[in-house]
Amino acid sequence: MASDESRLTRPWVSFHRRLRDTVRRWLAEGVEAGEIRPDIDLDAVALVIVGMVRGIGLQALGDPDAVAVDAVVDRALDTLTRSLTR
């Protein structure tokens, strides 16, 4: 059973690490450009962003009638913008 689990877990973990690394690089570029506050924890914020995107997507898939995706995405972007900019 452990080998079946690891066959599924490894690709999932690898995919999400690459995704967080990509988001982290985008955030670092924003810091360098002066668009994002330099005092943020890039790793933590990348994890938060990936979690938000995945969570919104899962909620929309699981209960599409209850999720106004456009409104939720707008709110998430507003929240991120307020917390990441000066």
C-alpha cells in the first residue's frame, strides 16, 4: 500500500513545490521592481496564494451554485494587493 501511496503522493508534492517556486519567483520579481513590500516572507505568501487558488477552485467544483467565482477572485486579489503593497 505504501508504494501505491508514494506513486500518487510524489507527483502531487512535486507539482505543488514547482507551483509554489513559480509563484515565489513572481513575488521576488515584484519585490525587485518595487511593486511588492520587501518585508514579506516569500515562501509563506507563495503557499498562501497557491492555497487560495486551489481552495477557490475546489469550492467552485464541489458546489458551483454557491460560489460566485468572479466575486471571490476579485476579493482574493483585493486582499492580496492590500497585504503585499505599500
